[in-house]
Amino acid sequence: MTIAELAAIQPPEPRTPLDPALASILYPAQQNDVRLIADAWHRGDTGFMLGSSTGTGKTFVGLGTIKQLGNPRTLVIVPSQTVAQQWVKDGQKFGITVHTRMPENAAEPGVFATTYAMLNLYKDKLAGQFGLFIPDEIHMQGMKLTQGKTIATLLAGVSGRSRMTIYSTASPYEAPHQLYYLRELKLWPPRKGAWREWVKRHGVRYVQKHIGRGEYREAPQWYGSRESKLHDILKVRGEIIGNGKGVARELELDPAVAPLTSNFVAVDEYHGEYGDTVKRAMIAMQNLSSAAIKVNIEKRLLDYVKLDAAADAAAAAVQAGQHVVMMVSNKAPFNFTDPVLAERKTKRKKGAKDRDIPSKIREEIIARFARAGLTGSLPSPTDLLREKIAARIGAGNVETFTGSDSESARAKRKAAFNAGKLPVLISTIAAGGTGLSLHDEKGDAPRTQINLGLPWTGRDFQQMLGRTYRYGTKSPVHHVFLWTDHPRERSIASVVAGRLEGVRAGVQGIVGEKNVNKLIEFTFRGGDMEDDIRDENRDDLAAKSRAWLDRFFG
């Protein structure tokens, strides 16, 4: 099948009649999803992939399914207490009481929501059978499940004692060899070697990879061109969607009610308070032995040159009557003597060292910064941005929503923003990636979302867009993407622009070869980045990206 033919595959028409009580709660597309899950349940399927994009209301679909199936004993696993509380709140609309704890015993009925961390802590309370098991934002555990980590054993145990597992994620298609977590969909036979045979049919090869000290192990590698990878991932999609084993819908809102607009604001590469420091750091990074690490460090540094422009844009938007969300890539300071690629998601044990940069390359980076006279660190981007916005519109008009803030502080700030009492909320992609609904549900508070960091992966894009643009939005949404004239950012800006064009077109599913590339390219951009960087010609990339942007923006 061609790419266009694979992309045009849609789910079968649902057969199970909808519970009449759900008709007034769910949108038509959500009603179809519930009915498709009910069809799979009645067929005796043990798994279903709920893979629609951010903002489509997967929590509502999960709760609707529970009600449709007669309130079976259900366990929901979520990334954080914030998301668990959202299940509690939304459950009330369905007449469902959601308990934010583990069951007291193996026979206790009801719907229970807990976090992945608590699941591990209270694994002794996992006894008993469940009708439904819903691991939410399961992509966050995808690689751990593939690698056989402890969480994989726990989740597999619950799935094995459940009538059906509903895998809920807005980003199900990272790479074929990362989809082992979907095993209850029964895409490959339950026999030894079947998993490897399945991934090999989708472009994956197992190679010997050096893991240090002269030791090697087999590791999966996804080979091929962008076109062949697109074909591979669409084959996966077709096997799941076409056979009624899952759904993957794009968000589709009425443009007359909630129009989505956007613009890309070019920022001088060495603009603002830290422009000179960033320039010296970027020069120091030239010809680093690892191109992939070089580009990721540049990504972090470029956020600093956008802070002043972002603060100006936020102040102007507030003065124009907008309610503003700011999305920043990282909250952590950038330390020239202890560089890391990303902020830590967990606390380190005493004496432990960061491992996201190999020691030899790390030493090379530190030496380069030292020769450039760069020591110490740059402050937290979120703290700096808050200070700059406060200087323009007042300290009481802006707050942060990051992992450094307590759960209670984040809940209060979210509530204040959604009530119209807080004009500006600053979040990181990590903190705002799940469970953060900041859309206008009343129709009197239009949103402007200012994105400092361009989304480098499909997950980032989905999570960025879905904070303010989602089901229930009743006013215009405007996205501002700040970008520099750096070759990699030009390339990413062109893809983001195309992705937005596809979303604005109201694409239902993925139809037409033109939209396929725009809507799917992000799925493997992050994982494929090192190959891109190694193979790219910077001058050629710059010319192509500039031409694309010129065409898009007219």
C-alpha cells in the first residue's frame, strides 16, 4: 500500500449502541470512541489503544467507557496527583466516584486512580481482578516497558488480571521497537520470537551495540529514509486502527467558535540580556565531537536570547485583553561547569552523577567553556522570565507552574488563571505536559500562548498545543512561536508551521499525502535527530528551511 492509502485507513463503524446518558456529556467523536471500545470489549479483546491527540478528551472517553460497560472494577494509573484529581472532578459529570487510592482489598468494587509512583510503592495491594485497567499517558513508560524495568512487571501483572487494558496516550507512534507496551493488542502472536519478527516487518533491525568496557549487547535500530519510516509507522497505525484495536484522532474544533491562529516571531540569535554570553557559548560549541549533544546544548542556550522578546510579547498581549500562557523548555539553570541536556525529572541519590552526557564529551564541553571565559551558570529561564514580566505588568500578575512548585501551589495558580484572576502563567513542557487544561471554557477570556522553545518532537508539539486548544474551548486561541535564525531552529520552525496548517485545516484522521507528511513527521523527529544532525549539510538545510518559511508565510 502507498503512504496515502495507509494514511487513509479509518476505524470500522461502531456497532454497540451508546448508553443514552452519555449523549449529553460526550462529543460525537468521543461517543464513537466509547462505542469502538465497547465493541472490542464484547469481542473479547484484551487491549485497546486510545491514541488521540492532546485536547480530545481521553479522560472523558475513559470515564464514558466505564459507564457504558456498567461500572466494572477499574484501576487508572496516572503520571501525577494533578491528573488523578482531574479524573475525580470529571468523574462527577458521569455520576462516577473516583477514589484517589489503591483498593483496600481484592474484592472492593469501584474506580481507583493512583500514580505510577504510588503503584510501585503499594504494589502489595494489587491483588484481585479488574474489569478495566487504564494506564494513562502510557508513552511516558513506553521505553521502560520495552526494557523490562520494574514498572513493566507491575503493569503486566495488572493487565494479566484485567478483562481489558486501555492504553491512553497522545503519542503512541514514537518508533516500532518502542511499542512493546501495546502487547495486549495482540498485534504479534503470543510465542517466543514473535515480537522481534513483528518489529522487523516494520523496519527495525537488531545490531550489536557497544555498552562499555568492551561489552556489547543487541539493540534495536530503526533504519531507513524518512519516507520508509513514515511508511513503517503508518503500517503500524493501519494494523491498529483498521482492525478496531484503537483510535488516533486529531483535535477538530469549530473554527467559528475557537479559531486557532499563530505567528512566528523571529528573534535575533544573540538578543537580550544574555545575548553576548550565549554568543560566546555557541562559538565555543563549534565542531564539538558530538553533533547531537552540540545541538541539544544550543537548544537550551537559545531559550535565553528569547526571554526579553517573550516578556514584551506577554505584556502586550495582557494589555490587549488576552490571558497568557508561557511555555518554556527548561526550568533548570544552565551550568557551564556542570552541563546537562535536560532538567532532572527525579532527585539524584547522594554522590550520583548525571549520565545524559558521556564523561569524555562532558569534559570537552567544560574545557571549551573555560577557554571562552564562561564559568558559573545562567539563572533559571522560568525565574528570569517571571522577573522580566513582573517588571512590565506587576509581580502579582504572573506566576510559575513548574516541577519546583508544590502540588498545592500549582493547583491554586491553575485555578486563579482559569478564573481570570491571574493574567500570565509560566509553565515548562515537563510540568504542563499532562493534566494542565488552560483553555477558556466560558468564552470571555481569549488565550494567547507564547512558546519560547520550539517543539523538537511530536510529543512536545501535542503537549504545547493542547494546553490552551482543546475540547471545550470557547474563544479564539493564538500561538506565538519564538525562533532564532539558527539553522536547526529554522528547520524545526518550518515543520511546526506545516503541522499547524494541518491542524487548522480541521483534518479528521490523516487523509491525503500532503497532510501525511505534516501530521506524522514529528513522530520520529526526536528519535531520528542524531542521524539528521550527522547527515545534514548546514548551508543546504538553511536554504531549504528559509525557502519553506518564505512559501508558508507568503
